[in-house]
Amino acid sequence: MNDSDYNKRLFSKGIRKKFHIARFKWLGDMVAKYKMDTSKVIELGCFDGRSIEYLNPKPLTYAGYDANWENGLDIAKAKYSSNKEFVFYECNSPHQFNENGELYTLAISLETLEHIPVEDLDDYLKKISICLNGYFIVTVPNEKGVLFLIKYILKRFFYGGHENYSISELINATLGRMKYVERNQHKGFDYAALRSHLKKYFELIDEQGIPFSYLPLWMNTQVGFVLKSSHSPQLMKPPCEPSKRRL
């Protein structure tokens, strides 16, 4: 099956490809760092299942859920058609997520939670926490501060795909005053607010900027969270102190 326009935009070439691939490499690094159990994986926002390529060892079973924008699920189903243990489902509401109530050892959601309507976010997180006996890896974009402004300029004048901001919203987003910016998927998304939601249902183990983990979060284009289900006391603690970086 032909690749999607989404993959061509984000993963075909240049610096844009490097920045978007970085979250998948970070996923692989975190799996190795925390020696995560990848035997049974569930992913929210799987698109074409690219994350599977970065899991080592590969899952024995995998369930991917996605809204199927730009036909990502069709690509995934074709790519993994020979593996009956890898299944992909269209999902447009929390009620459609893990309807069978299966238990998983690892949950993943890369660049997805910013697209979920605010009124549905807690329902998704609650369902993930219930079905998870292990770690939860999340990445989201940084849509505030100086890095947001740089991304906005690059999208508007070079790449396309920018959201519409008023002058007031553009200033407030650059200053990090997100309550004055209308929420619409990426627009107005605040990773700090998401952190608060995540901590309702999971233990926060680590957070890092992506792709430059040695820099503060606000100096990165993406932010990654490593979380643990609250009912998994047997899991190992991190081998080093978790990052203390915040806004």
C-alpha cells in the first residue's frame, strides 16, 4: 500500500524528518533504560504502527487504536497482515478503546493526546490506567514559548499546516499564557496542563525534552513523559533520579 501524505510530510526528508523521528528513538531509549516489558503493548494513536519498529524486544501481542486520519490504519493492517497477534482498530471515542478489557504490559501514545477533546481526555487516561500493568510512554508537542513561535514561523512560511492564531493569541502562546489561547488540537495545547491530568492516574517517573533531553523542556519541540500504572508496585524504580525540569 502506498505511503500516506502524512508520512511524506513528516518523515520524507530534511530536518523535519529528524525532529519527528526523534520521538520514536526516544521511545526505544526509554524502553531500554527502564527495561520495560514489551510483551503485550497497547497504543493510542498508532497511525501506521511505526512505533513497533522501535520496540526491543518486539511485542508478542499488540493492539493499535487510531482515528484513521489519512488512512494510517490501512497502511498498518497491510504492513502487519501476516501477524495475527498485531491488531488495529478504528477509535473515535473512549468507549471504543480496549472494549474487551484486555490487560497490557506497556501503553504508548505518541503525539496524540493533544488531538483528544478536553472532555474525553480523562476518560481515555482512566481506561489506560485500568488496562495497564506496566509503563505508559507519552510524547506531545511543545506549543508554547519561544520554540512554539519558531515552529509557527517555519510552518507558516515554509512547510504549511499552521493553525490560525490571532495576534493576541500568538503573543500569549509565546509568553506561555495558554488560558488566553483557544484550544483546537495543537492550538492552545499546554503540556504542563496535560502533566496534571496524567498524574491523576499514573505515577510520573521521568520527563524529558525531545530531541535534546539535556536541555530544559521549553527548549525542545516535544516533551516526553514516562509514567507507571499506580497498581504496579513490582516495577523497578528508575536507575537514576528523574528529571526535575519543569516549565
